[in-house]
Amino acid sequence: MDESKFDLQKITKKLKKYLDEDRLWHTLGVMHTAAAMAMVYHEDMEKAQLAGLLHDCAKCIPSKKKIKLCNENHIPVSSFEKEHPFLLHGKVGAWIAKEKYGVKDREILEAITWHTTGKPEMSVLEKIIYIADYIEPARDKAPRLNEIRALAFRDLDRCMYEILKDSLEYLNTHPEDLDPTTEKAYDYYKCKVLTNE
């Protein structure tokens, strides 16, 4: 990846116009956590930083506008996403990263796309962004965070499984909010982890 092409400070400055203060702080936490994880798993650190920095670039866009952007730009929207448009910030974020920030790297765009729901067979970078979003230092509400944070730097697949398990337990109390893609991701990582034990 050409480091000179992306100036993370400039992108951060631009993001300040579109994200509220808490969301920007979270975003910087994800960027730094993703960079640290990339070091451990021998991934491209610049890619991890850029994906982390842009993962929530569409988060503060109102729901109606997210749906409008999807319709206008041929971004596929499932019937579940129509009913839960907040989930679209991953897909819309990938489109914004490409169109407004000039990111062409497919791996980065996919990591942004899937950071919300997860999916089966994620790439290392996709898993890093998904996990970094969950464990970054400002996060404090999820259960077992200390255990999951330690696991993030030892075993990506088991970490995915544990996060998805906790997410599903929470969402089972709100079954109307459970995205089928997240269920598929959980089934995949559960099978992968338990068969390797």
C-alpha cells in the first residue's frame, strides 16, 4: 500500500466535520487498536489504520439518507436492513471511503462493510476491524471485556466466536434486532473453534 497516498491526519480532520466527538474518539481508538493487532498478526499496519479510521465514517448519517444513498448508488439492501437502517453504515461507509476518500483497496472496503454484522470466512483484516471496534479502549459496556481483549491478541477466530456469542446472547433478548448475517457468522466461528479443540 502506498503510504504517501493517505494522510491519516488529513482524513481525521475531515472526519471531524461528520462525526460527533464521542464517535471520533471511538474511531481513533479503533484505528490504534487495529494497528496494534496488525502488528501481532503480521498484517499491513497502514491498511488496518485506514480501515479503522474510516469504519464508522457513515455512522452519523441519518437513516433515511443512508437508504437514499444505497438506492442511488446501487448498494444492495436486505429486507432486514430496510427495517434496521442503522446496520447500513458499514456498506455506506465502504462506499464513502471509496468515493470521498479515494480508497480503492478491496480488502479495506470489505473490512469496513462487514465490521457491523460480521460474516463467515472473514479475512484477517476484516476480523481485526470487527474485533477492534468491539474492544477499543473507550468501550466499557460489553461483558467479559478484559478476557476478550486478551484473547484478541492471541486467537482471532476464538475471539470472533466469543464476541459473536455474547452479541447473540444480548440480541436474543431483542430477537427483532438480530441480523441473519450475524447468526451465520456465529455458526461459522462456533464450528471452526469447537472442531479445532
